[in-house]
Amino acid sequence: MMKFKSWVLGIGLLISNVAFSQTVQDGFRFLDRHQPSRAKQVFDGLVASAPTGENYFNLGLYYLHLRDWDNAKASFEKGKAADPKNYLNPVGLASILVGQNNVSAAKVEFDKIIADTKSKNIDVLYRIAEAYSMYYILGKEESFNANNNDPGEAIRLIDVIQERMLKDKKLPAPEHYIVKGDAFLIKNDGGNAVTAYEAAIAQDPRNVKAKVKIGTVYLRGKNYKETQARYKEALDLDSNYAPGHRRYGEYLIIGGQYKNASRYFRKYIEKAEATPEVTMETAKLLFLSKDYDGAMKYTDEADKRGVRDNDIYRMRGYSRVEMGNFQQGIDNLDEMVKKGVKPYFMDDLYFGKGYQGLGKDSLAIAYMEKAAPLDTNNNVYTLIHDIRYKQKRYLEASVAGTKSIDWKVKRAQTVGSGDYFKVAMDLYLTAAYINKADTIGRPAMAMRADSMFAKSISVNDKWPPFYINRARANNFIDYDGTKWLGAPYYEKFIAVVEQLKAEKSTQYKEDKNQLFEAYKFLGGYHLSVTKDEAKVKELFTKAQEIKADDPDIKAYFNPAPPAAAAPAAVAPKK
């Protein structure tokens, strides 16, 4: 029995020594790799073995990264009590203010500490610089990042560090360059950000974190070739680096490679620690990659593990709507609202999609119109347009289509010929439903359509439908049919069709009915206006080859014989 106890004690001491032999660097490496429990084990172990001001600071910094302000504050205060002369814990306490979007108050405290240390404490300067950049999250809305960063001050402090270290003939640490790169990235200065990250790699060629960050810079700059190369380089260097898999998956989403993106997000949760928070985050990532089954799976797992987050309802609601389970999706979102959660624009969008799926278009429109002005990622106006078009409410469809174009312009996105064509057709069909007797309103609406057809053609002058529909719009403008305004557009329609045929294009499928319409109209134009009999015959012949039984064409080729003269009246005999 004694031997057994000694063996158990020995194993316990061995485990304890292994834990305590791990360094601060190990703890932060685990944290960077999204393995918080392992990181906490290291920091707790270090505090237990030596409750110094520095060890309490590192534990507090761990909590800062998790945005656990209460535990961070408790750790920093213990560190301050353990070593009042250590300035790192006051830095930590002020860093909480930055994370809580009060950078101005934090700066007052930081400046006091810098003055007290006479700008000579490298660790103090570095941790303050880090605090000025660590809470900013790329892609988050402005309200989230408001007053939680000061990249200019972060860069200044790192420059001070570098000057002092070079003066002492020491090289700045890789982490110094990474903070500097992060600050430049906040300032949207991709060139200097890459320079800083590459400096970190020069110091540490195996710095996978810096390599991933360079990829993110290129992703932000839409240099997708370099993005892919850098992410791949990072994962080739360290395939166990969880954030690399996540970032690569996000890049693949942008390229529309949803299935592949899902694969990398699943690798992410394999390599990271599957905490309830990471599980929930993975569910969101899988949703973005259109892996709705996976999103549901990890949402349920996060729920089982005690995540108390409204996104539980959102992920279930959104995923079910996308999977076609519209009523269930709406029910999930309704459940969230009943708990007092005020819907934001994405919730409104999915309420709208759900009701659209159920065929309740009026409700769908009501929700989508709330979402559209606020959604910077999805052009909701296109959805509104399509519903209005289906309802044959063409004028309202044109309004939504125009707003869709404005949405793209505002975000520097390409406005395609199809965008203009949609609005043009909306206006043309609106004109078509206006009474012919309205010789002001109908032509005016048709002129608006003509203008949009012109914009379509300015973007793409090789698409026949643009020309024939512009011809039809001009026929409405020419309300009494005397000006033959459609003629040049019918001519261009035929010319483009012939060109595409010569090029053996497979994109455009020839429409015989449209060709007949063009040949017949132009034949009538030459018959009435130019009096070019040869041209008339050529065009009517082509029309006849398509529709031989058309009465107007038949009448041209087979004119009725002139009526016989009536016999002279004979006076009645008296």
C-alpha cells in the first residue's frame, strides 16, 4: 500500500513539474493558437509556483485576450499588491479601459506610467503599444471598434523601443514588429504593415503568426493570389496552427469555394481547443461557407455546452431558412424576439427570406425594406426587386433595382449591364401597362426605359436583347407610329445576332420570333420611308422564312387584285 502511495505521489510531482516547467512563452503560444485552457493551465501554474507581480500580470493578460474584464482586474490587482514597483500591472488595469472602448481614459493612465518610467522600460512600452492595437477586430462594424484603439500611438511607442534597442546594439523582438504591423493594418496602410510583419519573419523565419497576418493584409487589399500564397506558406510551415485554417477558410469564402472553406473551418476546430465559444464561432463560420448542416451541428453542440448567446437562435433560424425549412427558421427567430432581443438587420433579412419562402411576399418585403439600408454585405435590394417583379409591380421593382445600383456604386462594386437592363425592363413594362391614350405618360415612361437600355449597351454592346427591347421602348415613345424610332435598334439587333452567329457564340440562343419582329418592322420602315423596294423585299423574304402565314407578309407577296370597276348606271326607261 505504501509503495502505491509513493508511486501516485511520484506521478503527481512529475505532472506538477511538467506543468511548472512550461514558460510564459508557452502560455501565450497556446493562447495564440486558440487553445485557452492549455494557456490558462500554464499561467495558473506559474502563479501557483511563484505568485509574483509578473506572473499575475501574465495571467491578467490572458484574461484580457478573452475580454474577461473582472478576472483580468482581479489578477492585475493581486500582481500590484505582490509587487508595487512592477509597472506592468498598472498597465494591465489601464488596458481594460481600452478594451471597454475608453481609450482616452486609458491614455491618461498610460502617459503617467510612461512618465514615471522615463520611457526606458521596454516591457512597459511594448505592452502599452499592444493594448492600443489588440482589441481592434478587422471587419467589425465601426461601433465595435470605436475608441478601442490608437494605432498612431502604438507605432510611436514601438519606434521608441526600436531606437533604444538598436542604440544598445540589440535587435527588436518579433512581437514588437507584429504589434507595429497590426497598428499599420488598423490605419489601412497595407504596405507598411507587410514591411513590419516581414521584419518579424526576418527575426524568426518560423513565425507562422506573421505569415498569416501578411496573408490577411493581401486579402484586405483584394490581392487574392498573394493571399492564397501566404496562407498556404503558413500552413505548410505549421499545419497545426488553427488561426491559419480559419483565415484560409475565410479567403475561400470570398472566392465562392464554399465546400473547400467548410473543410478548413472543420480543420480549425480540430486544431483549436473546442471551447463552447470556439464551437459557436465555428458554427457561424460554417454557416458563411454554406455548410448549413455543419452550422446546425455545432450550434446544437454549443447549446449543449452551455453557451448563452442569442446567436444560438440566429444560427438555427438562418440555417433552417437557407435549408428551406422556412417556418422552423421563423419560429427560431421569433423565439429570440420573445426573449426581449431587438432584431438587427440580419434578423430582418432572414425573417424576410423565411416569409418569402412561405409565399408571404408582403411580410417578406416589410422585413427586407428594414434590412436593406443597413446591410453592407448583402444587396437586399435585389431580393426586393425580384419579389416586386414577380408581383408585376414593375414601377416599384424599378425603384428597388435603382437602389440596388446605388448600393453597388456606394461600395465601389461593379455595376453590370444586367443591373441596368433589369431597371430598363421594369420601366418598359410599366410603360406597356399605361393606356395607349395617355400620349404623355406612356412616352415619358418609355423614355426613362430607353435611357436605362442605353446604359446597358454602354457596358455591353454585344447582347441582342438590349437592342430589341430598346427598339420596343422607342415604339412606345413614337406613340402615333409615324417616326419609326425603333428602326436603328432593330438594325443593330440583327447585326449583333449575325455577329454572334459568325463567332459561333454559345452564350446567346437565337430567338426566331424576335428576328421576325425585326425583319417585319424594318421591311415596313423601308416600304413607308425609304421606298427601297429591294430592301423591302429582302427583309420581308427573311420574315416569310420564319412565319410564312403572317397575313401582312402574305399580303405583300400576294397583293389582292384590284377591284373591278362598277358598271355604269343605266337610266331607267320611261
